[in-house]
Amino acid sequence: MGKMIVLRALWGSTHPGPTLVVTALAVALGIASGLDPWRVWVLAAAVFAGQVSVGISNDALDVVRDRIVSRPDKPIARGDISERGAWAAAFIALGVALLLSALLGVGMLAAHALALASAWAYNAGMKATRASILPFLVSFGLLPSLATLSAVSPSFAPAWATFAGAALGAAVHLTNVLPDLDDDERTGVRGLPHQLGSRLSTVLAVVAVIAGAIAVLIGPAHSDLAAVPAVSWPLFTAAVSVAIITLLQAFRRTPSRTLFRLVMLASLLLATQLIASGAALAS
């Protein structure tokens, strides 16, 4: 029973939602870009292990803050697992992520190591600075390249895909922390969204989504609208429409979880648009 409690605590400390979403996005990009099945599986395992290390290290570093604000959803802060045990799990997961990445090539290893170093840097203190958005720009910007660098003939993803990934990361960061602004203020965390305020952060997140959607629309077609695939238009329209609705709501009412959910929906549509353009990543 004790082992089950520890395993549940570890899983709960990985930030399961974001971990699974980022892993699924990497897998979808890998499949869409034409990777061999075994490479997709290794890519999935590498990204999953990396995200596990990021999630657990985040909660291990934040354990004091989480106890101050009495976060019942944080297993390490609750004492369900020791800090030493959490750190051991985080470093083991990090080692597994890098080992699996090496199986896919030196380029993939280097890119994934940089993405993970960026994410760990955020956890280690950048989250409380004005530069808090930079790790999201770097890590999400590299996400499309994790798929293309895992191919038999590895290459970095096109600039439009890197830009779209970075835009997605910006939108996620600017809105992901909004529900926790008050708790963060109490514990001295003042990253870029805290300094900008919830309304301006929401507006900038919407702008990022729209910019990313435009990049994914015209990037693969080399700015020739006549060459844009038919499937891209509905996804682009949906992402931009939700983004515009969010923008209007941000100016009409006090920012709330509804706005947070709308931005997340727009971000999800942007990610889907990026996946749908996956075949162009390898070209």
C-alpha cells in the first residue's frame, strides 16, 4: 500500500495534464512528419520522461511555497513522498530522457537537452523574474525540431514551425499562471505575467496565438495563399476566431478562468493546426 501511495504521489507531482499534452503533441508531430514507428515510440518515451523530470523538479523546488499557501494538490508538500525521493525520481527521469534521445541521434539529444535545461532553469528561479517567458519560448520553439531531428535524415524544423512552437509556448506561459497569481504573490513569485497583470497577459497570449496561426498557415505554402492546403483554413479560422473572442472578453470584463480556458482552447487549435501541417516539417 505504501508503494502505491508513493507512486501516486510521484505521478501527481509530474503535472500529469501538461506532461501528457506535450508528449501527445510530440508524438503527433512525429507521426505527421513521417517518422518510422519505432522512432515515434522512442520519441514519445523520451519526451514523456523529460516532462516527468520537469514536473517533479518543479514541485520539489516549490515545496516550501506550496506549504505556505496550503496547496492540497501537491503530494510533496503534503508529505506523501519525501523531497529526497522526489529529487531521485526527477534525476532518474532526466537521465532516461537523455538516454532515449541519444538513440535518435546527436541532434535530437542536443535539442532535447537544451529544451530540458531551459525548463529546469524556469523551475530553478527564472519563473520569478521578468525573463520567465524565455524558457517557454525556447522549449516550445524546439518541440517541432524534436520530431524532425528524430528522423533518419535529421534536420531542424522550418523557421515557421519553430516560430509557431514559440508562440504556443508564450500563450501557455502567459495564461497558465493566471489562476495562481494571488498565491504566487504571497510567496514572492513575480514573473512576467505577474508584472504585466492578468488583462495584458491575456491580450499578449491572444496575439501570440494569432501570430502562430498565421505562421502555420502561410509558412508551408511559402506565403502563397493559393497553395495553402484546404484543411488548414478551417483550423486557422477556428484558432483566430476563438482568439478574437477572448480578446473582446478581456476588455469587457475582469479576467477570469473563463478567459484562461478560452486561451487554452485557442492554443489547442493552434497545436492542431501545427500537427496538420506536419508533413511540411520534413520537406
